Amino acid sequence: MSGVVAAILIVLIAVGGVTIGVVTYFRLQRHRADAVAMANYRKLAEEAVGRQEAVESRLRELDSRLAEIEKMLRSID
């Protein structure tokens, strides 16, 4: 009877080891996918900041042009 128990324990330990290995592998793969997604997100965020700065610069330029036009219109009256 003790031989059967020992065999069952060995099989359970082996199955547990394989299970832990598989779970760890897929967890690592998920982590790698998350890292790639985060890198893409950072790239998009940097691009968004650059575009936002360009839009802000353009708006400042248009604001100054509008101020000049208003000044010209007021000087005509």
C-alpha cells in the first residue's frame, strides 16, 4: 500500500511541477504582451503631446492674428 501512495505522490508532484511551469510560462507571455502594449501606448502618448503642442502653437498664432485684425478694425472707426 505504501508503494501505491508513493507512486501517487510522485505523479502528483510531477503534475504539479508541470502545471506550475505552464502557468508561469503563460504569465510571462502575458507580461510580455502587456509590455509591448505599454510601449505602444507610450509612443502614442508622446505623439499626442507633440500634436497638442503643435495645435497650441497654431492657436496662439491665430489668436495674435485675430488680435491684430481687431486692432485694425477698431482703428478704422
